[in-house]
Amino acid sequence: MAKPLVVNLAGADFPLNLSKVERSDLYGYVEIETLDEQGRPCTLATLADDGKTVIATAGSAMAMLSADGQWLERKSLVPVDNQGQAIKPVASSYAAPVPLQKTATIDEYLSHNIRSVYQVSCETDFGPLMTELQKGTIFQFPYSFRGGIEPDAGFLLLASDGTPFVAIGTPTQLEMVGFEQAAGAAEDEGEDEESLDFSMM
């Protein structure tokens, strides 16, 4: 069994087992199998930029090179911000109990793009935690599976049927676009204000 996510509420630890809810669990799925003219299954391949090299599945990888073209190991890289200052990585949420200190409103929860949902179970009594969730409380906490540069937003909440869930997402970034509009309509200095007679319409 996977390592539980331990959360702490009011000094008590609750080991939560997370079971991921897949889209196929909700809607089912369809598999499409492509065959050639002889009935053999086809596999996906990529045509390289040279127009003649065919790269099969798992035939490519990502590499990190220095400015002078030397191979770099991932562990030797140091993340920095746009000012060049080193960023302190965050630890995995499974490395230590996660304190449930912050709550979120429904609007705050809905302002996130949720990409993963986990159904929660607990092998120990987590009645005090369920009591808070049954009040409609939504707990928010930083979440990182392996650790990394920046944590995601984690939410612990109760579904309408009483099932607890953990939802993982990121804040929604809305960018408004539109035509630039001048403060006032441009006026043609040579235009006669009375040249348009609305009574004729």
C-alpha cells in the first residue's frame, strides 16, 4: 500500500490513504486499435524535423546541457528566480505531517484548476476531522508529491454523499484581452457637426 498522507489537526495526526479517482472511473473509456492492411497493430512514431527519420515510441529523451554543450546531471542543477537568486525547494508532503491550519471558501476552491482528485480513507478513527468536514469546512494546504520548486494547492473537503476527498490544483490565471479603445472618439477637424440630418432618416 502507498505511504499515507499524514495530516495534523489540533495536535492529532490522521494518516489518510489516497485513492486516485480517474476520469475512466466516472465516464468509462474507449480504446481505438489501428491495424495495417495485413491486420497487424500499428504503433505510434514521430517524424523528425529532417523529414526522413522515424522515431519510435520511447526513442527520444530529454537531456540537459550547459551553455558550452556539456552534459549536466539533474542533481547538479540549482533552481533560481528571475533575479538569479536560489529558490529553496519544498519538501514532499509525505515527509512529515501536514498541518491543517488554513481553510478556504467555496469561491476560493472554485478559483483553482483541479487536476487530480483522491478519495480519502483512514485506517484509524478520524472522527474529529470528519466532524470539521461535516460542518462544511474546506481545509487548504500546500501539497507536493515528491518535493520540488513550488507546491500545488491541496484541498480536503467532503462530498455531498459524505465521502472525503483531497483535490489538487493550481490557481486559475485569467487573462483578459480586448481591443484598445481610445478615451474619446477622434474628431475630424474639418467635419461639419450639422452635416448629418437625423430627420431625414
